[in-house]
Amino acid sequence: MRIDFGGRHAIVTGGVNGIGKAIALALATANARVTIFDLDRESPQELGKSLGGNGIAVDITNRASLEAAFALVPEIDILAANAGTAIGGTVFDATQESWDRTIAINLTGVFQSIQFAARLMKPRRRGSIVITASTNSYDGEENLIAYNATKAGVLGILHTAANELGPYGIRVNSINPGLIRTRLTDQYFNDPEYLKPYFQGIPLGRGGQPEEVAAAAVFLVSEQASYITGASLVVDGGQLTSKFATWKEPQSKFEDGKWKLASD
């Protein structure tokens, strides 16, 4: 199955690093014209140009900044609403500042990005949107109260947008990654004492790479998924299927950062 976007225009928010960068690269490889939205300090113009597209400095928490950026782009066929953040905090100690910041980026920023993109897609009666949600949209991982709340809220945006935009030929889906190796999570991937028990509950026995998430996103915005909207595609190595630890010693062993059968 070969995906070819034939020069269609895609916007990727938070596209300079991690999952966003992997999505931008995968879209460009599949012949999409990619515009990257990211903060000025991330130099989105540099990466956009290297992909044969464009980059625009945008603060998605600022509605005027986001509106101005959308005004600069040509027609839009694809939106990857990916920009996000994770700030630690429990029910007891999360600060107002961290809560507000997380809501502004992960929830309001996603909503406004979709709103502006949908307004451009509506007259053309076509378009595809993919939102970066999370497995935390479903669970209550500790010390991430604001992040979990926003990622759960993103699914409310997903379902409503899919319902309201479907009549205009606009599809809306989400990718829901588990633990993926990015700039935000690199510290955990370098800590075997953290990974061993964490990966015990993942049937594939390891964490994921941004490219694995990008492949799911590219599928969802492609014509191969033409009858899919309002769906959440979980990319987590099976973590959400495992109520109890999949991997048990001595039948299994943790080696080179992943679990494997002892007999292998």
C-alpha cells in the first residue's frame, strides 16, 4: 500500500521535534507540501525549507498569532494538530500556572487549530485532520493531572468535530501514542530501572519511536482511510490491553532496554 498525497498541502503544529517532526517528514516523503507551525525559538522555517515546504513561527496559545499564521498559507488539505506539552503535577500540588499552560497548549491550541483549518476546508468540501491525543486520554497516570485532563478533553473535540465536519467531507481522527522516545521522554528511555517495570505491562515489551506514530497519522489522513472518521488509533505496543504485567521472570528477561522471552 503506497500513499501519495500528490502535492496536497499539510500543516503540522509542533512540527520541529518528536512526533510532530516525524509526521512532517513522513508527509513530505509521501509528496505532501508541508508547512510547519512551531515557536520561533524552534526555527520552523529551517526544517520546513529542508522538506521543500515552509515554516511559520506560531504561538498556538495566542489566537491572534495562530490566525495570522493560517492567513499566510494557501489552501489546506491536511492538518496534524500535534503541538502539546506535559507538565508534572498531582491533584494536591499542581499549580494554577501549570494547569493553565497545559490547557492553553493541549486543549485550546488544538481546538483553535482545528477551527481555523476547518474554516478553510469547508468551502472546498474536503480535508483531513489528525489530532495527537494519548493513551492518557483513557487512564489516570499519576503526577499528570493537567496532561491527562487535556488529553481526555481532546477526544471530546475529536468526536464533536468529526460529527459536525463530516457533512463537508472533512474527516477527523486521532492517534493515541503510549510511551514514545521524544525530547520530553528521553530521560526515561535512558533509565533502565524505570523502563524495566514500565515495559513489563507492554505486550511488545518496549517503548515506541516517533516514526511508528507518524505512520499511523499518515494513514489516517490518507485516502486509504477515506471511510474512517471519529476514530482513535492507539499506538502503544498493546499497553492498554494489559491489565496485569505481560512479562514475567524467569520466563522472560529484560535486556537492551526491552523485554524478550528468555528462550530467544
